[in-house]
Amino acid sequence: MLKIGTTSLLSNIIPGLLPLFLLGMISRNIEPQSFSVYLLIMAAIGYAGFMELGISRALVKAFSQCHNNPNCTALIFSTSFLLLSILGIITGFLFYVVPSVISFFIETSIEYELLFQSLRLVSISVPAIFLTQIYYSYYEGNLKFTNILFLKLSTLIIEISIQCYVVVTTNSLENLIISIIVTKYISLFICIFSMKDKLKLNLKFNRLIAKDLLSFGGWVTVSNIIGPIMVYFDRFYTSSVVSFSISSHYLAASELVQKSTIVPSSISRVIFVFLSRTGIDKVEKSYLSILLVTFPLSLFFFVFSEHILNSWLGIEANIQSIISFKILSIGLLLNAFAQIPCSKLLSQNRAKSVALIHMLELIPYLLLLYYSVDQWGVIGAAIVWTFRNGIDFILLLIMSNK
């Protein structure tokens, strides 16, 4: 399990570092206003990935339980391909329509018109994002993290190369968004090509499998909708209340911390597959593993927050963003610990418990965020985000031990 955990860690950390280079490149080549919009678009894409009704997590569990049955695997694959194709088209349509509806009823600023225009454009990429998750779920469910590492590196190098070239040569946000769409479909085709000798896609639809995927994913979906609100909403809200010049630094710090959650997530994903296969519920040693890999990272962010922001973004960070980055680094550690009891609950088919906890947290979080941002700006947003992660860990831990 240690070897698998290490491979999983590498398959997430190495690809996770590459987009940080891209962010630094983009911040130096487009206007601050456009950079803020770009970060919000990335947050929206991240949120879109959570709107696939929890099927990707359900697929990991399904593939792990059918890892010795090729026929079962093929049927799961084809059923999920059709399901996620439909969901991807629906979600992309919502991405296109919702900004138009908001603009029709509410007079918006130039910045938000730019954001809405970019959202309409990037909606084209949503089906590709959804379908790509099937391939990663297959490899993860079969504990083939080396394949995941190869796929992620291959697709990310292509994505980053194209996007860097576009942003350096054109300095255009619109062209950058178009390059995102193109590279997402290139990534999907690479994933399809990686499986051409392992699995033939016959597009057979099995209602029983679809029902199992949706029933497991049903409560996961609640978490997948509510969870990202508590992860990403602070970015959208602060950018609407605080000036774009200040909020852009906070958005960047928040994006870096969010990307860093892939470190503990690499361990929790292995734990989830292991618990799903064996039914063992002892996870005490996992907390030590999480501490060993996440604490040094959190400490590094806390101590060198100013230097990281200045050197990474190429501009002098303001004091509010530096302080908020330090606070977010504490939240990173709490978020890491929360992933262990969450994985334990999901492996026991107790997704409902996770969803109920997130439902319980939502309203207090939004109220606290509204008050804190009004009082302390981006620092208040960071405090509330970190506090919510602490409460999340405590509640999940209590529930997982029942």
C-alpha cells in the first residue's frame, strides 16, 4: 500500500505543479482585470467537474470492485460514457444560459460582462471535462496510478504549452479561453487513445449499473454541489465586494492552496479504494501519513507567503493577501485531515452522512462569509474558509466513528 500511495502522490503532485507555472506566466502577460476573470473561470471549471452527480467517485468504487471482471468493467465504462455525455451537455448548456439570464435581469459591471462572456465560451469544454473523468476513475479504481501520472503529464504538457504560447503571443483573454477549450478536447482524445487496446467502447447502456452509479452518486452529488460552494464561493464573493486589484492576489493564493489539496487527496483516494475492496475501517495510521506530507507544505506557505506571491505572480503582493495566505495555509492542513474520515464514510456507502454534514455547514458558512468579508475583506474570507474546514473535520470524524 505504501508503494501505491507513493505513486498516487507523484501522479498528483507532479502534474499539480505545472499549472502553477502557467498561472505565473498568465499573470505577467494579461491585464490584472483579465487575470482575475481567468482565475474565476478556472474556479467555474473546477465547479463544473463537481456537477456530474458524483458519478466519477461512484465509478472509482465500481471499477475497484470489478477489477477482475473485464465484461463488468466494459459495461460500466459504456454506461458511464453515455451518462456523462448527457450530463456534460446539460451542464455546458447551463454555463451558457445562466450568465445571459443574470445579465438580462441585473445590470452588471464591465468586469462581470467579461466574465459572463468567457463563461459562455468555456461552456463548450464541459462535456470533454466530464468524459475525461471516466478514464481517470478506471485507472484509479484499478490502482494504476502510473498510468494516471503518464496521462496527466502528457495532457498537461500539451495544455500548458499551447496556453503559454497563446497568452505570450496574443495577450488576449478570449484567445486564452479558446485554447482551454481546444486543449480539453485534446486531453480527452489522449485518454481515449490510452484505452484503445484495453477496452472497446461499445456504448451499451445498462439501467441497473446506471441506477447503482446514480444512487451512490446521489448523496455524493449533494456534497459535490454544496462542497464546492464552500470551496469556491469565497472567490466569487470577494471579487464582487473587494476591488479586483486586491481580490486578484487573494484569488491566486486561494487557487494555490486549493491546488495543494491534491497532496492529501492522493493518500485519501488510495485509502478509499483500499477500504472499498476490503471493508476494513481502521484508518488511524492514515492521519500520520497526512500529517507527514501536508504539514511541511502548510508550514512553507505560512512562513514564505510573501515571497511566494511576489515571485510567483511577478507583482508586489498587498499585506491583506499575505495575511490571508497564511490563514489559508492553516486551512489546508485541516482540509487534509478531513479527507480521511470522509473517505471512510464513502467507502461504507454512507455518502448521505457526508452530504448531511455539508448541508448543515452551508448556511452558517455563507452568513459568516458575508459578515467577515464586510468587516475584514479578504482576511475575513480566509478566516471563515479555514474555520469551516476545521468544523468539517470535527463533524466528519465524529460521524465516521459511529
